[in-house]
Amino acid sequence: MSEPLRDKNGLTEEEFLASYSPKDYPRPSLTADNCIFRVGPDGALKLLLIRRGGHPFLGCWALPGGFVSPGETALEASKRELLEETGVEGLALEPVGLYSTPGRDPRGWTISQAHIAVDDLGATAHAGDDAAAAAWFDVAATEKDGRTRLSLTANGTTLTSSFAVEAGPVTGIPRSRDVRGDGLAFDHAQIIADAWLLLSHSRRSK
């Protein structure tokens, strides 16, 4: 029987794990967010948002989402939170990106995995869990001075995400930079911008 491998401190993996303490290393919280679009017959877009019913960003509009629980993946959490907050389920979700800018969440070190889906089921959304309201927002895009501006409107409320666009260095997929948002919680203006760019790129490629 071969001898177990030992690290530079002379420890086997079993000995290392026995002495390892996760408390010695700061760990972030993990959340999952959802960009759920709907495409009309004329190509017009809508985006599903919820109005936050609790702190932080109380009363602000945000993407449906929440904390990932122990024992579930970010994708599983996205599906669960989408159902709990909006009643929408059965959609095929795809990753948009990982968002980890320091200070993005005033509650502390929080990283979010964002997902995108297109609702072709005509789902009816209703607020649940800690969401105070849920609504489909019309999405309109304009370009000026090298920047793209998304205007999200519903029931007299207008939210915005303004950004420049750059191509990913490996895939060439467009991503947002220098994002400025108005009326949206956390860094959701950036997540929405990236999801919109990903969806637009996909539709042009077909």
C-alpha cells in the first residue's frame, strides 16, 4: 500500500482537513438574480422586475432573486427565488455572468450569479415572498454619443440603464462598462445591460 501524499508541512489530506477552519478565511454570501425577458410578435421586449419590500433598497425595483441556500446550486436558487417572488416557473435559464464588485451590496461581501431566460409561455407574474410588487416593464433602447440607454417603463414608472459597450477579449460577446443606472437596486442596471446585450447578440446571430 502506497504512502499517502503529504504537503509541504508534512500533512496528509485527512490531517489537513482535520485542522482546517473555514472561520480563518472571510467568505462571501452568494445570491442569484434573474433577467426574464418577453419578446412580442413585433420584436418588442419586456423585462420582469419586482419592487423590493424590505431593506436594503426598500421600494426600489430589482431583478427577482435572493440568497443561495446551503445544498443548492445558484441555478436552483434562481428557479426557486423566481417562483417565490413572481410565481413564474418552467423557464430555461442560462448564466449571464458573475457579479462581484466590492460594495455592490450594503449588507456586506455578496457575489451574485445572474441568469437570463425568455418567457414564451405568457406567464402571469404576481408578487410573493418579500417582493412588494411584480411587473413587466417595456424595454426601449437608444444610442447617443457612443453609449446605449435602456429605458424601462411600466405604470408611469421609468427606470434607466446607460452604458458603453465593449467586446469580450476571448469570445467577442458584448459586455457593458461604465454603467449608470437610475431607480434600480444594487448593481442590477449592469446585470440588465449585460443580459440585454447577450440577448441582442443571440438574436442577431440567428
